[in-house]
Amino acid sequence: MSKILKELYGTGILFFYYSKYFILIGWPILLYGLEYKPNLIMDLLWVYSLALMTKDLIMKFVFKKRYCESGACQVKPKSK
């Protein structure tokens, strides 16, 4: 059961990493601009995306942390 939950968590992270911007901007446009019917599932996804975006902004500007603090993500130039 623990492995399944970890896989679902990882899938959720990957999905929302790429789609949170589209959901945050697109759903209100569809809902109010194009008069789509309200949808509970999309509303919950929008709130979750808003929470993720808020977390990202707080980590970046308030705590001034990066996801790659150790420098392992940075490309080091080759010395000649």
C-alpha cells in the first residue's frame, strides 16, 4: 500500500509541476469568460494548483530557498 501511495504522490507532483499554470489561468477564463458549467473536480484542482503556486512563491521569495541548494543541479564549466 505504501508503494502505491508513493507512486500516486510522484505522479501528482509531475502532473501539477507542468499543469498548475494552465489550471490556474485557464479555469477562471473558461468558467467566467466562456461560461463553462461549474465543475467540482476542476474547482478542487484549481485550489490545489493555487496552493502549490503559493508554496513555490513563499519558498522562493520569503525563505529564499531553491530546490537545488547543494549545487548539484548547476552545470560546471570545463576547465582547460
